[in-house]
Amino acid sequence: MTALRRCLAALLAPVVLAGCQTGAQTGPLTGATVPQASVLADAPHPAGTRAHGPFVAAANPLAVEAGMRVLRRGGSAVDAAVAIQAVLGLVEPQSSGLGGGAFLMAYDAGTGAITAYDGRETAPASATPELFYEDGKPLGFVDAILSGRSTGAPGAVAMLAMAQKDHGKLPWRDLFGDAERLARDGFVVSPRLAGMINGNAPQAKTPAATAYFTRPDGRRYQAGDLLKNPAYADTVARLAKDGPGVFYGGAIGRDIAAAVAEGPRPGGLTEADIAAYRPLRRDAICRPYRIYVVCVPPPPSSGLSLLQFLGMAEQTPDLTKGAESPEAWVAFGRLQRLMYADRDRYVGDADFVGVPIAGLLDPDYMASRAALAPNLNGPASPGRPTGSPPRGEDRTAEPGGTTHFVVVDAEGDAVSMTTTVESLFGSGRMADGFFLNNQLTDFSFTPTENGHPAANAVAAGKRPRSSMTPVLILDRQGNLVGAVGSPGGSSILAYVAKALIGVIDWNLSMAEAVALPNLVVRGSMVGADTEQMAPDIRDALGRAGMTLRPNATETSGLHGAIWRDGRWDGGADPRREGVAVSEVR
């Protein structure tokens, strides 16, 4: 058996397992008792049925085609991910880019191993818990976003370089051609990008963004216009030729630091901070759900909260009643309140604070939390899982400017990657043709409560907590059967949970599951695709203390697939401009 399959076999037996490894070890993760037993075979799927590609689902057709071209040339899933990110950073700059960060889940079909790559940004060495204070008071949120203080050391490029070194088949230099061509020759502005360029986001109105998004005739770019970005073309050409070193220890890093140091409210990120950035290989956290095994990145991702939700869902029969059941939607909302209450109190960068992973995922604890759901008609209080230290209340605001994509190559290796600049167009500052992140505003602005530190308080070198939760789905033999993820700020967990419930519990296709109405219930905040909800479901939610209003956060951009009947059942969220393309024969 491979290490992953041995780990799964132990997880599915009624024992407690410590240090379950599914990738390179960066610290012990404690497994949880699972009240059922199973025998895992090490044999692959029957001949011809193993999940394989080429398959790509992403938020822009130009990025999808760039990824497919890499796969057609014999490139790996990670090779394609590099090309996809390079194009997305150009054609969807409101969501992700070279100046941001990401989490990548990589599946190796040959060994069954899963590696979680952490490309989350880090706070500069000068950062203190009062980073976003001025005159003894927290900054206004928009002021913080637009300041240089909001930008952390970018991680996406370094993380992709690490993953590509581990899993790549093609030379790094051959993965940026589409991005360079589109930037130099121009690409057609999509309706979604045009809406962001001409919308109300303050980051689209900064001097840098205004200069970029204004045509020579003085009007802003509209859908259908051809937009060129020669600075971005030069940047990806340098990245291709010189590798990531030019980004972290060369001219690009200097330009990032210079943009951060500009007023108003210059930031403390330096060339040295950027050069010191290191991506991390981490152990994935995998837990059974129904007949599958769901794998997510560990903290600072909030993936363990999704696993907690699924563990509670298994104790909630109403959830199995289907997509048209008011009882199922009420249960879905109530479990979210419990999940978010614990996430907001206990999850942070586990390299800096103790995160009670084992306690949150303990079956008895999840059952005790699920038992609260039937009588929960308002915000939930956090529980006290085993190993949880006293924590202050979290005051993190988390708007979304994020994207997700899925890739499977011909060998069956796969990538599920969520990537972001945090808010729309990040901080609104630019360097060398790309936007800089405002990721540090994902920290809690208030560092303590009653003397207890918030798990997600700012600290030098720390990575802010993230809702990004790229998912890989395995069968009970450890073989890949699916992947999914979404943008959406803190709503990501609700969006991904909806897709998993739709596909697994309600037996929908992936396209049907991602198109379901969204429901997000976090504390007293209730948001939904209200007009898409059936009247009886709206009424039932209202009676349960979840009166619907239109979703005020970034909407979903779910992309994913499930392997069924020897093919990929793929889905691209109709709320965005993405597509899912398969060439499986």
C-alpha cells in the first residue's frame, strides 16, 4: 500500500491515528476516530476506468485553452496550472494574479500521494498586531485595503515553482507563451472584467488602475475592447527566462517593494521580506464522507472547517432529503452557523498559534455540535473542542477577489487550486503590469479580547487565515474521483459545502450542484440567491431565524468535476464566465 492508502485504511478503522501523512511532512496532524471500518485494496481502478484527463475547468475560456494546450503537449496537471494562473492574472486581474497567493492540492496518480502546497502571503518582518491601527484606533476597512500596509509577500509564483519542480514534465520556460502573447497582442475584455473596471470598487479607481484601464481616447475599457498589457508581457517573459528568482530576488521584487512604499499610508514590505518568502509543502487533511474521502489543505486554510461541516452533516438526516426539501436547506444553514462559529474562533496560522485540529474533527465533538442544530434559530456560540486554548473574538472582514480551477492530465494527476489577490484588484496598486494583493487585511484588525489573543491576529512572518478550500475527492481505495473549489471570501466554505452536498447527498450532476442557489449563514449574516429559492424554502428558512436577503459578498465561482461512468462530469459556475472542457476518450 502507498502511504496515503495506509493512512486512509487507518482513518476508516475505529482507532485514533496520529501523524497521518499525505504529502511532505511539515508538522504532525492528528487524525480522528471514524466510527466505521473498511478494508482498502491497493489495486487501481479496473483497466480503462481510472480517472484521467485532459480536463480543465476555470473561470475564463482563454485560461482553460492555455491549460489544455499544455496538456495536449504532454504537460502535467501542475504544468497546466502554471499556464492557467499566468493567463488568469492577465484576463481576470480582479480575482488573482502574480502579486497574490494560493493553495494548491496536487494528486499523484502513480503513488496515490496528495500534497498540499501553501502559497499564502506572509506579513513583513516589521508587522505588529496593531498593523491596521492609526491614532490608537483601527483603520477604516477601505483605507486599510488601499494602503501599502495591506500587501504581504506574494506567494503564488514561488508555490507554483515548487510544485512544478516536484511534478512538472515540461520546462518552466515553456509555460508562459499564451500569457505573453495575449498581453502583448491584446485580449478582448470580458463582460465581467468590464463590470469590475467600471464598477464601484475603489481599487479600480486608484491612479495605477485608472492609468491601466483608461483608453487613449480617455474613456474606460468596455466589454469587447482589446486591452494590451506590454508590462505584463515583459514580466512573464522574464519569469519564463530567468525563473522565480527574478520575482523574489531581482527586479520584479524591487518594483513590488517600491509600489508598497508609496503613499498614502506606505507599507513595510521590503525587498528582503519578498526575497525571504518560502512556500510550504504541507500534509493534506483527509476525512471520510459517505462513500468518499474528502481532502483539504491544513491551516491557515479553513479546509478543516469544511470537514467539520461534513462530519456534522453525517449526523443530520434532514440533509439527505434533497434539493427541493425545505428541511434540508434549514439544516444546511444551521450547520453553517456552527461551522463558522468554531472557524472564526480557533483557526489561524498553525505555525504561530495552536489550532485544535483533532478536537474540531473528533467525531464525538462533531456529533455534539450537530445535536445543537435542530434548535438553533440564531447565531451559534463557538464550542470548546479538546485542546482549544482561550481565544479572543475574531474581527476579520474578508471580501473576495478570488478564483478556482481544476486540472487533470492524461496520467490522472490532478490539481485543485484556489488563488487570489484578496479583494477586487487587490490593493489597487500595481507593479510590472500586475496588481498587488491586499491579503494582510485578512487578519483580524482587533488582536485581543479580554487579554486573549485572536487566533488570526497579525504577527511578523505570519500567514493570514484563509477561507480558500481547494478540495480533492477520493474513493475509499484512495483513487481520485473528483475535485472542486470556489472563490467567495468567507462564503467559500458555504459554496463548496453546497456543491459537495449537491453531488454526493442529492445525486446531482456537478453542473447542477454548482448552479444551485447559494445560501450563506455566518452568525447574524444571512445571504442568498434569494430570488432563486422556492417560496416554501424561503419561508422555512425565515421561520428558522434565517430571513433571506440578497448576498452582499462576492458570489460563487465554483469549478469542479466528479468522475462518473468513465468520464468527467464537470461543472463551471453559471454566475461567472468559466467553462469545463474534457478531452477524455
